Amino acid sequence: MNSPRHSMRALAAVLTASAMLSACYVVPARPYRGGYAYDDGYAYGPPVAVAPPAPQVEVVGVAPFPGAIWIGGYWNWVGGRHVWVRGRWDSPRPGYRYEPHMWQRDGQGWREAPGRWRPVN
């Protein structure tokens, strides 16, 4: 049986958790520091010595809704190795274009540049 005391404790726990989670916020990236380069507020990881493999062939099915755009998969660097991240369907964003994920040569290694939405000029 639920007593009013138990209900109040449960409500207090939910409110506390909610308050803690609502305190999350995003901080813009800072200039180059500690092995990470920043461009337009996006962080790029440190260079890696291993070149990314060729992109995998993906089967692109029928768009799940009218106007959907396909964002192709890419090789991500996780735990000291390249890991394939599958492509996905996304909604277009008016006034923006999608710039795909890419790997760029950087000195003796490769630097990962994440895919992102950029304003159309």
C-alpha cells in the first residue's frame, strides 16, 4: 500500500532528478588546445596515423517521409581503430546544407571532421 509519505518521497526524488538534468548546457568550443583543433565552433580530434578505409557500400532504401535526405555513413575513430557508422535519413533544415563527415590529411596523420549542418550563404 502506498502511503502519502512514500508518494512524497517519490515525488521529491523525481523533482530532484529533473532539476539536475535540466542543468545541462552546451558550451561553445574554444581555440586550439590540448591536441584538438576548432573551426566554426566544432571540435576536431587529434590526428591519427591510420588512414580511414574506403567507405562501405550502403543500401539506401525508400525515404521514410517526403523530403527526407540521406546522410551517408562514415568511418569514426573509436578505441584506437576505425569503426563504421551507418548512414541515416534526416529532415532537411531550411537555410542549411549538410556537410558530410570527412577525413583530412594533417601532416603525418589524418584528422576527423564531423558532419554538420552549415548555413547556406
